[in-house]
Amino acid sequence: MITCFEKKRLFVLFILFAFTLLFASCDNEDEKDTSIYQEKESFENYLTEKINGYVEEKTSELVDEQTSIWTLQPIRMLKHSFFVNDSTRKGDWYQAVVSVGLSTDSINSFINREIDTYNTFHKGNEIEYMELNSLEQEEIIDDNAFSLIKELEYYGAYDLIDILIGSFVAYIVGWVIGFIVAYVFFSIFTSVEDENNTICRGIGYLFMIIWACLFLWLTYKYVVLSMELENVISSNIINTLF
């Protein structure tokens, strides 16, 4: 039978074992993190991947923030698609690029923090900070990117219209067409009102199904265009920087 003293001793041993594993894990993680800073070639390869990853991550964040259908952005997209000139729209997107962390200064700071870490391991043999080329609006939001933006916001605007009134309009239009079809058909062959209403409802539901398919198609196009826009903007930034 295990005594109270032995239970306490086992508990203490368990705590010590847990802390040993924790510190060993931290040591391994530190070794993994710092190994890339030991050699210049390894660091340069790591830094290139890190920059690409940073730009891609921030670009994805940019497009998500600007085009999310679960926020107020569809209202902005509706406004921009029909009431705002191209110059203003480009300027708004460029400001969003800067705000999300894709300005020259933000990327410079990100890179130079990594260089600072590298230099701590190479006193007397430091590498110089990078000075990137300036990112101008025309280089980031070029014709290709803006063409995708206009198409994407156009679909976003119609998605908003679909969400608000699409299903209602589709059913009403279908019901009216169904009523006309039923009226013409039954005025020739019969005059049963219940069957008339059945046809009206049936065609109304059919139009709602068509609307649902259209909505899914618009959503699919929306996702595809978002991915294309992310690739174009991130490529524009990388190509301009280097």
C-alpha cells in the first residue's frame, strides 16, 4: 500500500519530469530557430522564403478584409461598382495595401528585424540592412490587378443584391409566370383553381432553385477571382521590391 509520503514523492517526481520535458522542448525549439542564422547562405534562403510568405499572408489578409461578404464590404463594393470613378477606387485599394502592412517601410522593418537577429550571431561580420525599392500605387494596383478588382467587386455587389432580394424576386417572378401559364392552360382545358395555384407555386419554387444555382455560381466566381487577385498583387509587390 502506498503511503501518503510516497504519494507526495511521486507527485514531486512527476512535476520535475514534466518540467524537464518542457525545458528540453524549449531548448530544441531554440536550436531549430537559431540554426538558420548560423550561415549566410542558409539565412539568405530563409529570408527569401520569409519575405515571400509575409507578402502572401498580408495580401491574403488584404483581399479578405476588402471583399468579405460577411462584413459591410459588399455595400462598399456596390457603391464602388456603380458610383465611384476608377482613380478613387485605385487610391482606396492602395491605402488598404499600406494599412495591412505591405508598405515599403513595413516590409523593410520586417526584413531588418531578421537581419538584426542574424547579426547578433556574427559580431564583426554583420550584413547591411536592406533598402527596398519604393512601392508605388501604379506598380501594385496595375491594370491587371485593377481589372480583377472591378470584376470581383462587381460580383460582390450582385451577391449583396441576391442576398437581400434575390430569392424573393425569383419566387414572385416565377409565381407570376406560373400564373400566366396556368391561366392560359386551364382556360383551354379546365378551370380548377387548386391546380392553378399548384402550378404557380411549382414554377415559383423552380425559379428559386435557379436563383440558388446562380448564387452558388457567383460565389464560386468570387472565390476564384479572390485567389487570382491575391496572386497578382503579391507578385507585383515581390517583383517591384527586388
